[in-house]
Amino acid sequence: MKRSKQITLTLLVTLVLVSLSWYAGRTRSHDQTTSVVMVNQPIQAGQRISTAHLTMIDVRINQPDDGWITSFMDADQMFSLTELSPGELLLHRHVSKYPDGILYPNAAAGRRLMTIALDPADANGFWLADGSLIDLYLIPKSSSPDTATDVMQSVRIMKVMNPVSGDGSTASSIRSPLLCLDLSLEQADRLSSAIETCRLRLSVINEDQNSG
């Protein structure tokens, strides 16, 4: 009887030690971390990424690995394929070596983005904002009575952009902003055909503040 109690006690002690060992190992694995790259300032779709946009943080290795980038070298001078916000972990699917296949924010798949330059008098003095709706008038330069003004209605301004030179610096010779328009394929064709033969002028649609 005494021997039976000793065996039972030994088994209980062994079970407790095994449980403690398993728990300690599990706790250690939870505490292990790895360094990953995190965005620390806004990055636009198509923008070239530099180390100034990034920081390193430690995350637990038991978190799901969704293709984390773990080195500045894997992100520096790459192009962002989507808009990124501070605090997001940078993933391999977010970046590309080439500025193609960009996922532009706030534009539906298949839409065409086209940029035009207008004089202030033809662009409401540039009292415009990203997302403004406009009617774009294509006014023929020819005075022929057979030509009529074409109107593209409810065109959305995707972005009011500051003009830049080829090297990315502000172009001092260009003072007016550029307007990036969100167009259908048919609208893009009409506008492309009219660029040389028509004067472009826009009117801003004043939207109902109580709508939506």
C-alpha cells in the first residue's frame, strides 16, 4: 500500500513537472519577437518609398505572418502599389520595383485617369478640391458654324496636383496646378481628341450639403 502511494506521488510530481515545462516553453515562444517594417507617414499610391517613410518595430512571432517586409533594403526606392497610412505593417504585396499596376485610391477598376492643365480663368480660379464634381466644356477653337460645344457632365476631379518637373522637384516655370480627372474610356477618348482643337473650360457643381 505504501509503495502504491509512492508510485502515485511520483507520477503526480512528474505530471506537474511536464506541465510546467510545457507552459514555460509556450510562454517563451509567445515572448519571442521579430523586427518588421512599419509605415510612419502617409504614402500615396505610385509614390517611391524611402527609408524616411519607414520605421522598424518588433512583433510577436506567433502573430500571423502576412508577408511582412523585415528590412529597409527590401522597401527602399520601391514603388507603393496602394495608399498606405502610418501604423500599417509594410507587406511585400504593397510594393513593386516598377511604377505599374498601381491601385489608385478612390477610383473604380477600369477607370481612366487623365491630367489636364488649365488657366485659372478656365478652372474657377482653382477654387477646387479633390473629389469636386465639374462639367467640362470642350469649346472648338474654330469659328465654323458647324462646330458645337461638347459638354462632359459630372466629371470628378481625382486630385488637384502641384506640378513637378521630371526629377520630382517643383517646376518653377509652371504655376497652375494640374487636374487629374476620373474618366470612363469614352470620356478619355473624347477629351484626348479635343485637347488640340478645343479650349477647355470647367464649371464646378455645387453639391447639396445635406445629401448622403
